[in-house]
Amino acid sequence: MAIKLDMSKAYDRIEWNFVRGMLHAMGFPEAFVGLVLRCISSVSYYILINGQPSKPISPERGLRQGDPLYPYLFILCADVLSGLLSKEAKLKKIHGIQVARKAPIISHLLFADDSLLFARANVVEAETILQVLNSY
């Protein structure tokens, strides 16, 4: 089976604690991690109601498209997803596709905000993919 995911909406739901943990796990210094978190969490929104601005609305999670840090954080988050899928493939819980006998087995392909996941079409591998996506 092949599953196509559009990840752009998922990044609206990225928890800031996940970003903190990911940056720490990748070895970034605490000062840098704190700076990044201040940049992504200091936004507030106003909504015009009958031409008047509302009280500020402060989000509690998410990465905003258009933010200068977004492309870099997007790539780092995609690397985490790739690692989770690779781990399951190494454990033989997901069997990808192989286009020729001596070609490598491919369990997933990532391009911008699109992801293609490959597995055998059975309940066990579908549940494994769902577990990976839920933990991600």
C-alpha cells in the first residue's frame, strides 16, 4: 500500500514542548533552544469584529507558515518522522517497496510537506503506521 500525507496542517498542531525536546535531543544549546521557543511562542492574533479588534488571542502550540524559522523547524520535525518510520522498518514492522532486486527498500519519501509511506497492505502494518503517526 502507499499512503500520501499532506503534513502542512499537522504543523499547526506541533506542541512547543515537542520542539524543545527535539532541539535538545539534536544537541542544540539551551540558549538557542530558548531563543527559538521565544520566537515561535510570542505571537498573538487579533480578530476584527464589526471593524473593532478583539482582545489578543495567544496560541499555545503550532508552527506558522510564513515565519522565518518555519522552514528549518519543518525540516527538523520531518527528520523526527523519518527516524520513527526508519526505526519501524529496521524492526521489520513495516515492509516498504523495492523497485528492482538490488535496489534499496523504500519505506517512505518526504518532499516539502508531502509524505509517501509504503507498506504491505495488511492490518498489522497499517496499525504500525498509525502508531507512528500518533506518537509523532
